[in-house]
Amino acid sequence: MKETRFPQRTGNPARIAGFLRLPLIVVLVLATLAPLPACYHSARAKEHVEKGNGYAAKNQLAEAESEYRQAITIDPKLGDAYDRLGLVELRQDRPTAAATSFSRAVELDPKNLEARLRLGNLLVSAAQ
């Protein structure tokens, strides 16, 4: 039986190493850029919260509620938007909706003592 010999590939080791580095570089670049959209969305959501705060200060509650809801749509994990929404709902005499908003705010940010207090007050008043 005749022995089959495969030709040996001889290539430039530096060139081969360069091809091996390329996927690593691509992965590193993508990993670096991946958080940027989240930061952008968070910043946009916070802008809506600030706009909502301005409307709430002028007693334009429907506009404030709209801004807070837009912030929540952009960043559903922004506890401050839920807290502010709850305040507007309280001022609109909608305690059930406010309790839901405060509950979500506390769930997202357990250190938000003001939202905890407001939620507790609503729950106590609902029980009486």
C-alpha cells in the first residue's frame, strides 16, 4: 500500500498569529461597546423623569404622568420613575395605582426609604 503524504503547510507564523488575534479583538471591541446602548437608554429615561418633575412642579399632572410612563417604557428598571409616577397618582387621587407604582419602586430600589414609607402609609390607610 502506498503511503499518502500530505504537503506540509508552511506559512508565516506572524500572519497566522494575526488571524488568531482578529476574533479576540472583535470580541473585546463588542464587549466594550455593549453597555453603551443601556447607558444611552438610561440617560434618556432620566431626561423624561426630569421633564416629568418639571410638569409636576407646575401641577401639570397629566403631562408629568406621561413623561414618567415614557421613562418606564425606555428603562423599566428605573425605580425613581415608578416613585415619581406614584406621587402623581396620589395627587390624582388614585391610591391603588399609586400603591402599585410605589411597590415597584421599592422592588427595584429597596433602599428608597421614601417610597417604602409612602407604600406603607397607603397600605395602612387601605386597611382601615
